[in-house]
Amino acid sequence: MRGDAADRTHPPELGDCRDPIEHDPVGVFVLVGGRLSYADAAFLDVLGRSRSELIGRPFEGLVAEEDRPSIAALLDRSSAAIGKIESCRFVRNNGTTRPREVVIRRIDGKDLVIGTVRGAIPQIRSGRLHGLWELGKGLTEIGDVGALCERAALYVRDDLDYDFCAIWLTEGAEMVQHGAAANPFFPAGEIPMRGMRIPVEGRGITHLAIKHSEPVIVPDVTRDDRYDGSRTSMRSALAVPLIGRKGPIGVIEVESQRRAAFGGQDLEVLSALGSQLAIAISALRQEESLRLINGFGQQIAAASTVEQVVAGTIDFLAEQFDYQLSVLFLGGSEGDLKVAGARGPYGERGVEIGWSLPPGEGIVGWVARNRRYAIVDDVRRDPRYYEAFSGTRSEIAVPVTFSGELYGVLNVESKDPGFFDEEDRRVLEVIANHLVIALSNLASKESLREQAIRDPLTGMYNRHYFNSIIEAEFNRSNRYNHPLTLMMIDIDGFREVNNRLGHLKGDDVLRQIARVIGESVRAADHVIRYGGDEFLILMPETREEAEMVAKRLKERIAKLPEEAGIPGISLGLSIGIYLRPPGEGRSLQAILEEVDRKMYADKREHGPDRTDGHDHPPPDDAR
């Protein structure tokens, strides 16, 4: 029953790669008088020679010199060995050796021996595994993934004595060749160049090994359409996946000129190598991730806007960690969470920049409320989940906090269940730390900037700010052929507030007047506290609208004494308006003198009792 269950779940396209020991090559030979009289094709493949080269040669001369005494003893008639096993290394036509087991059976009373040659013996296996242990120590001293793969490929070719080896690593939807080694007889065009890229999805044993996270053995590439390599001299192939913490991260591809060259021991050794290589690569990638995250932190720390910080964060998650479904929420002005940046098909549910998460909803809402991370292996089983993308199966969210204050939530999703683990959590928390530092720095800079350009009493812009923007506004007016209006305002009757009620009440009334002015203009307009009780309004792209604003302001300020609790005191505004046409050559000084003249003309028009302006102490930056 267990075997049946395994058969039902095993992908049929992998063939019989689960039982590679069945493919251990077994060569048959016959000796007469110690000389070779017959050799089958598998035995010829072991030596890489033709039958005519071998027939009649002493068997001892086919093995390495140091193995000849043991082979001679095995063949000695006096030993009367039946089914005895001995190890040796056969010498191939190119000078390399093949470790094999030799089993002989002597025909009674005759000088006739029938023998078989099969895969590596336990002693050779032990030596290979010891060699892997030595290699593993060397791999830990290599600090580059490419050099790591090159060293492993050379080991496969030289120490394990395979004809060809290539090591491919996944990068997103592609596999990249990071190391290759081949015997000298290979044409240069049949060896893939380092850096070569192929899609992860596709035909061939490397793709199958990645797809199913299982090794694939092809005993005869000429009869198996799973092999799609271009090396015409190859006869058998093996692909072993490199398994990382989240599945396959690459493939070791090995090929041989011999048919059925790969068996159980080959798979065992290469799987052990694959495990060592995957661990070493993962460790290097983790170190590289830390370096990249530190570089990311420096990059966003230099950003001058929140938009630059958000875009840099979302791009970094996708490009360096392949997080293709990510959303950064930042706190809104009303304490809600708004989408500041997103990567993925979230638009299908209306989740886009500026979208507000319903208060307390979703795993993100839970993380914001509890100030702690959440990893959800299957969102379909979590009642907290708020669906923003129908393809999401797993999710991780970490809070973006600083000194206990919540700035936002960093949320990443995957189409695969159980995709995220503690390593992802650590990575995202480090990124969140860099993110909140950058946001905090920007907030501090913005706060300092606001202090430098705002009047501390009224909260309106100050004269320093006006001087810093006016030239740019003139240029913009000229470039887009739009007029620009300057409105100078002086508060009439303000001396009486100070004389009768004191300067503290005067400060309060001045703040209320500034509020009314701010509420009466557009968001694109700039209200500046220009002097003690003088205000200047810069109004881009306006014509007759300025007259309507002036009328509205006078009406509202006339009603303010009653609203402010100062009945019996009359307040009004004297307003001068200057419309600057685009391209006008008058200097700023001349324009300010003209608008000031018009303001006093408006004040005189209302009578001598309305000429008591400039009574209030000017702001610190007034000149």
C-alpha cells in the first residue's frame, strides 16, 4: 500500500529517478588464460576503448598499476575464488581512471573466468565522502558565490571524474550558470558560459529537478526526450537540485560520455555535495543580504521626500528579495493606515496609493494594533485576513515603529502557502528599522523646516519663506503664461484691541484673523505674515478672483469681533491688490511698493479713523 501511494504522488515525468541504483552500469567480460576474450558494450564504456583495442590484452594491464597485485591475486587459480569482489581503478584511453568493483566466477577445471564490473566500491565511496568533507571546509573560506560554484564544478570534474558539470542558480524567474567544468575534448561551443541565463520554466532535466525538487537521471540521452542538452557526445545525464530553506535554489547538472553512467552512489555523493553547496550559498547570500540592507538604509537616509523613501523600499523588496507582492502602509493624518506604496495586482480590489485600510481590519490592522509581527501560513484559514488580492496564500506583516510610535506597517504576501519564516521576519524587521529611521529623519527635517518658514504666533508663512519662493513663482508665471496676484492686507482697528484688552487678547485675535484668511483662500495660495498686523497673500494663476477674495475677507473680518468675544470693537481690513501679468519686467521691490500704496489708498478711502495699522509687535523676522 505504501508503495502504491508513493507511485500516485510521484511525478511521472521524473521517470525512475527514485531508483537510480538500478542504473548502475554492469559490464560483462570473459577471460581465457588471464587475457580478455570478450567484452560487452558497458565494459567498453568503462574503459572508453573499442573491442579491437582490448581483446587479447592481459586483464591486469587494464587497471592502475597500484591495483594490479590485488587483481593478480583475485585471478590466481589457487585462490579458488567464487563470486569474490575486489576493487580497482580501470585506466581509460585518455589516461583518467574509473573506480569499479570487479566480481569474478571461475569455471571449474578450466582456465576460464567470467566477470562483471559495476559501480564504485564502499572504499571508493568512503574516499569520495572524505573528499567532500575536505571540499566543504574549503567552501566555507570562499566569499563569492561565483567562485564557490566554479570550485564545486571543478571538484565534480577532477575529483569525482565526471565528463561535464554545470551549476545553475535561480534568480527570480531565471536560472543563471555560475560554474562549469568539462573535459578537454569538449568543443568550446558546447560549454555554457558563466552568466548564461535560461528560464526556470522549460524542458530538460535541470527544469524538472527545479520543478519537483527531486533528482533526475537519464541513463541514455539518445532515447529520452527529457534531455535537451546540446552536447552531442554525451550519453547519460544527472541533475541534482540544490535545496535551500524555501525549496530549490539551483541545480547541479552532470553528464557523461558513457551510457547508464550514474547510479545510486553517484546520486548519494552529488546530493551530499548539493547540500554543502546550498548551505554555503545560502550563508553567502545572507551576508550579501545584510550588506545590501545596510546599503539600502544609507540610500533612503539620503532621500529628501517620503515618496522617495517609499519607492526605494518597495523596489528594494522586489529586486533584492523577490517579494513581488508588497504594500507599505503609513499612518494617515487621522490615525488611519493609508497605502503609501505597493507592488502587485492589488488594483483589482481598489487597493492603490492613498487607499485607507478599514480601521482594525486585516492582519495589517492586527499588527498595527498590537505593535508586533504576524506570519500567516495560510490566509484562508485566518479570520483576520482582509483580501486585497485573490491569489494570496500566505502573508507576513511587521510594524514600522520608533520609540513606541507607530509609523506604519510593512506587508508582504505570497502565492505559495507557508512561504514565510523567521528569516523573512528578521529581514523585514531590519528593513523596517532603516525605513523608520529615514521617515523619522524626514519628519525632523520637515519640522525644522516648518519652524524656519512659519510664523510661531499665527502658523502662517513668514517673510523668509516669501523671499525664498517669489522668484520661482515669477518664473513659473512667465513660463506657463499665467498671471500672478499679490494681495497686501492691513488690519484696521487692531490698536483698540491691544489698548483695551491687552496684548495676550491681541495675540488671540490675530491668530483668529490669520485663520479666517487661511480658510478664505485656495490651497495653492500662500498666506504670509509680512509685518506686525500685515499679511501678504501670493495667489498664482489668478485674475478677477482676487477682488472676490478681498470682498469675502472684509465681510468675514467685520463679523469677527462678535465671534471672538470682543463686542464693541470694530475690525476691518485695508487691502491692496496687484495683478502681475506674465513676463512683466518690474522688480519685486517696485511691485511691493505698488501693492503697499494701493493698500493705503484703500485705507484712506474708509476715512482717517481707519489709519491705525502697524500697532501690533512685528514678528521676529519682520524688517
